[in-house]
Amino acid sequence: MNDFAQSVGAALSLIVHADPELLSIVTPSLRVSLSASTGAPRQTGSIPNCSNALSRLATRRTESVQDGAIPTMADKDAKRPHRERENLVGEQSRIVNRMKATLIRLGIRGFNPKLKRAAKRVEDLRTPDGEPIPRNTLAELRRDMARGRHVSDQIRQIEMFASSISYKQLTMNRTPCSTI
């Protein structure tokens, strides 16, 4: 078989597996047989309308996809604060988990690094052996706590910004009759 016949056979195999009723669209003189070894369809006749069948198959596939409105730049921009907050909350969780893991590795349990006074209390923490926290580990915890406070402040800013926009939108959309 030549290369054209092999490529057409491969295309027919896709058509038959995707939508068997399209096989009748190709041409009435088409003969298809099944391969004895694989059971896949194999072309044995001429194929004048194969491109037509392939284009109809492509059209059928895209018709099933629902047409959705393409979001505008304003729509995309409106979603930014939520996405940014979501990312910051994830980062905040990672920071807290990293601090807790560091403390547990030292044998310190029951310390909540999310509290405001935790930065002052971390200096007084002791390992179960009574030793203070090692100097580099203490510096790492301080940096993580500062990073956590910064992320918390950013989350708070986003929430305040989103609530002020929501309030403005509510008051702008009200008519005098809707306030009664």
C-alpha cells in the first residue's frame, strides 16, 4: 500500500471509531474490512470524499461544545482580587506549616505562630531538653513570622478593597423605589 492509502486508512479508522454512521457519508463504493490481527477498520476501496467526511466529523465535534461568551477585560479584572486572595491564603498556610514543622522538629508543641504575640514569645521558647532555639533557626522563624504578617496584611487589604467595591456597586444599582 502506498503512503496515501495508509494515511486514508488511518483517517478512516478515526472516523469509524468516532462516529460509525459517518462511514456511509464517505462514499457508497467504499469498502472497509476489519484487520484480522488488530480488529481495526482497514480501507480496501477508493475514497473520493474522505476530506468531506473528515470535515463533517470535525464540525460535529465542535457543535457539541457549548458556545460561551468571551470574557471582557473588565470581567477578567473583576476576578483578580479573588484569585490573588486565594493565592495569598495558600501562601499563608505554607508559611504557618513551615513554622510549625520547624518547631516540631525541635520538639516544641503547643505554640501557635499565628498569634500576634507569638513573635515576642518565640524568644522564650525552649526545647524539651531546656535548650534555647538555635540562633539560625530562631532567625528563620522571625523571618517567617514577618512574612506571615505581611501576607496577612495583604489579604486584609484585598478584603477591604473588595468589600468597598461591593458596597459601591450595591448603592449605585439602587433606585429610589428599591430602598423602601
